[in-house]
Amino acid sequence: MSRLFVFSLLLFLLASAACAPQQRYDITLVASGDLPTTTFTDPVLIRGEASYNLLCAHCHGYQGEGQLEATIANTRSLGMNLVPPANASGHMWEHPDQLLIRVVQEGIQNPLDQFPMAAFGDGVAEDEIRAILAYIKRWWTDDQRNHQATLTRDWTERMAGLGIVAPTTEVTENPGD
Ligand code: HEC
């Protein structure tokens, strides 16, 4: 086979690959305000899942796994902090609810973060943050959940002692589901 023939054949194959019809995706439009499909039945978890996926997942990962793998080397090469995981491999469970809620409201302002933790301010209501936390807690182990619940109870009592009574969110569905 002459080289010219092989070269022409390659060129032909490349050209036909480039002209192949593009893969098309069907997109179903939903009315704004509609919640995406969910496997949950508990209204708190349904809301928490939707809000987490909308507001947090692009940084903390759709399974709470933390910063997107492909971007980690770049962030490290700049000496910047990574987005921490929200799941059992991170340490969100070491903070009581009261502190986690403040982190979401006030953010973590650190000029060395490539993706700084946003301050959501009045953009998310407190009961929405509680729903997001209920959704995140499903990724933790029983021990982590129990430890964090104890911390939260202690702080609720300490704050009640100061006359500050914060609302709580009850989740009826098994948190491990
Ligand atoms: C733009 C990216 C980004 C978005 C969006 C974001 N975060 Fe973060 N988050 C970060 C980064 C970066 C940190 C670590 C900051 C640091 O430690 O300096 C962080 C830290 C946190 C922490 C403290 C973590 C720990 O282990 O101590 C919590 C809690 C948190 N985020 C919750 C949330 C929740 C809930 C949402 C959605 C409502 C959210 N974040 C949205 C980037 C983001």
C-alpha cells in the first residue's frame, strides 16, 4: 500500500468522523418552581435535595465529595484551599448546626480561595438552610451524625440559657435512606 493511499484513507476517515451527525440530547423543559424528580417522600429532604443541587453541588459535589477532581491540581498549584467535602470524608459534621447555618449565611471570606465559600445572606431562608443540612447529614456515618447532634443540642441549651431560642427542623424519613 502506498503511503499516499494510507494518508488519503486517514484523511477520508477523519473528514467523515467530523461530518458525522452530532449526538443530540432531549431536553425536557419544566415550569419554574417545579421541583426535580426525587426518591424522597419527606418534604424537608425533597426541598433540601433541590436546594443543595442548585446552590451548593457545583462546588461541594453532587454526592458531597468536594471539589471537582479535574480542577484540584490547578487549585493546588496556586497554593489555594480546596472546596471541602460535605460527606463523611470531610469534617462538616464536627460543627454544630448553629455554626453551619452561619457559614452559609456569612460565607468564609478568604482571599486565597479559588472558589471562596459564598455568603448567601438573605438569599436563602434559615429553614431552607436547615433542609439543606438535613440532606447533607444523610452522607455522614451514624457516629458522625450522633456526635454532631450532641454538639447542636449542647449549643441549643447554651443559647437557651442566654434567652436565644432557635427553631429546629424535624426530618421524619430515616436519615440514612
Ligand atoms: C463557589 C463555591 C462554593 C459554593 C457555591 C458553596 N460553597 Fe461551601 N465552601 C466553599 C469553600 C471554598 C469552602 C472552604 C473555605 C475555607 O475553608 O477557606 C467552603 C466551606 C463550607 C463549609 C465549612 C466546611 C467545613 O468542613 O468546615 C460549609 C458548612 C459549607 N461550605 C456549606 C455550603 C453550603 C450548604 C452551600 C450551599 C448553600 C455551599 N457551601 C456553597 C465553596 C463553596
